[in-house]
Amino acid sequence: MSKRVSRLGGVAALAALLSLGCSTTMPRHDMMAKAPASMATSGTKAAELRTGLNALLGEHVLIAAVATSHALGGREAAFKGAVMGLDANSVDIAKAIGSVYGTGAQEAFLPLWRKHINFIVDYTVGVATKDKAKQDKAVGDLVQYTQDFGAFLSSANPNLPKPVVADLVKAHVLTFKDVIDAQAAGDFPKAYTAVRTAYGHMQMIGDPLSAAIVKQFPERYAGWTDSPAAGLRSGLNLAFREHVVLAAMATGSALGNRGAEFKAAADALDANSVDIAKAIGSVYGTGAQEAFLPLWRKHIGFVVDYTTGVATKDKAMQDKAVGDLVQYTQDFGAFLNSANPNLPKPVVADLVKTHALTLKEVIDAQAAKDWQKVYTNLRGAAGHMQMIADPLAEAIVKQFPHRFAQR
């Protein structure tokens, strides 16, 4: 596995987790939610918390990157749509905090979280207008913000030292600054590399935050956030969600006739595909990895065909692409079922069909320039990937329980 993939965390954690050779009792699938912590399962409350926080924090980065891209490109209507999607994500993060610490904490968290987004907008405006003073002020405001945010979380949870939180948030700010700088320079390959790095870094916040919450409230969150099964579930969710948003970035660029950006987005999407294939290979071997990658790439090709059909108003091309995607769901379902009998072909096929349809809705909204709908649909499409990642993770744990026992 490459150093870059390891640095991102995500699905790369799967390979390391699978090197464990512990044994455990095989859990019953219908006991997943109530299984003792000593049993191998990805369905604990602790695993759910880790997966959910990482998903929301990662989504924050990806939608913010789309928003700054639109802002720097002068696409005002698209920027406003992305900002609405970003704020909806902020509200969901605040609700997640509120579900742990109550309404008061939720109401205090939301304006604090929004504050750093406003500073990022200030920095983006400074870059766009070449206003160095505005850029410097925004950076200074963001540095101070890391201290305020660290103090907030530390006051809520003594397992989160203020300096540690501040440093992690500072790294978030700096990795995202790299995204904006590359976007402003028109260096799209660098921008998408930076996006993936910034996305991967959010796990460095989500993981310790979820672990600290579980430590603070062990009676509410059974299990361990650092179990191999929890790592598998979180990693697969991150990878599949990234797939959806990168795909939408690519189709948006294609429909907007931004050729250079489309190529960079497509390259980043393919790098994500390689990472997912490596994760599959770390479970089932090199042969499965080599068979999975072209199969996974195939559905991306059909999505490109559909996007091309929409752009050229070629209904026949659109219909063929949809038909190809429907057939693909059967092939993909058969592939996963052949590798893991805990994944029934019809169930997998239906889940992948929904993935294709939710992404189609994003593309249709992009083509119609209905930006509010674009980001509502995009968040829905990304969220749906949990319906694939969660059962896939649990099926793997069920198939190889000795690899996923808590150390």
C-alpha cells in the first residue's frame, strides 16, 4: 500500500487491521446490535459513532472544496447552492454534538463551527481579489479559532485536551488552505490531491473525538471505536462517500465544460477506485483486487456515458447508459456474492442500483443548473453509500471473525 494511501487513513486502514490474527466467537447476524463487546461485529454503538462523525466531518471538507472552487471560478449561483449544502452539513454536525451533550451544547456549537467556515470564505475572497491583507487576517482569525474550538471541546470532554484539539483543527485549516491555493492557481491536479489529503485528515479529528466520547459515556456507547471491525466500517464508509462526491465533482466539471478540472477530478476519482480495490484485495487477495478494479471502473464509465448523453441531449445515449448501469448492478452483485456468501446477489444489486440512481439525480440537477437540488441530492447520494458500506463491513466481519476481534 502506498505511503499516500496510508497517510489518508480511510480504506487503507483495512489492510493493517486485517493483519491481526485473533480468534473470537462467531456472532449471529441478528444479534449484531446486542452482541457483547468481546464478539467480532462492526455494529456496536461505538462503531456507529465513529463512522457517523467521520462521515460528517469528511463531507464538510468535500462540499467546502466544491464551494471554494465555484467562488474562485465566479460561479455565483453554484457557489450559493454549495454553501447551502455545506450549512446543512454543519447543522447535522451540531445535531451529532447535541445528541451527546444536549441542546445547549448543540446551540453553542453551531455558530462556533460556522465561524471557521466564514473565515475560510474570507480567505478565499482575499485570494480571489489578491488582497494579501485580507488573506493574512483570515489566517490569523483561523489560528485563533483553533484555540476557541479546542477550549470548547475540552470543556465538554476532559478526554480532549485543548492543545491537542487545537493542533488537529489547525492541521485541518492548513490542509484546506492548500486546496484553496491550488484552486486559485488553476493547478487542478494539485487541488484534487490536496482535497483527498484534507478529506483523509478529518479522520484524525473524528477518531479521537469519538473515542473520547465513548470513554466519557461508556454506558451509552457499547464496544470500542478502535476495534478492527469499527475501523473497517468507518474506512469503507469514507471511501464510498468520497467516491460519490468526487464523481459529482467530475460530472459537474464536465457539464460546465471545464476540461482541465474534469481531467483532474477523474484522476482523483480513479485514485479512489484504486484505494477501494486495494481494500478488497487486502481481504480477498490480489486476484480479487485485480478483478474488482476493472469491474468498479466499468460503472464509472457508464456514468460518464450518461453525463455525455445529458450534455449533448442524446436521449438514446442516456437510455443505453442507464440500461448498462442496471445490468452492471447484477454483475457487481454476483461478484460480491461469489466472494462472500453473506452478501446475497439481489440485495447487493438493489443497493448498487440505488447508488446509480441517486448519482443520476445529481447529474440531472447539475445539467438543469438547479444548484439547491444538486447539493440536496449529492448529500443524499453520499449518505446512501452507508447502505452499501455497513452491510459489506459486517459481512466481511462475519466471514472472517478471527481477524476482527478486539485486541
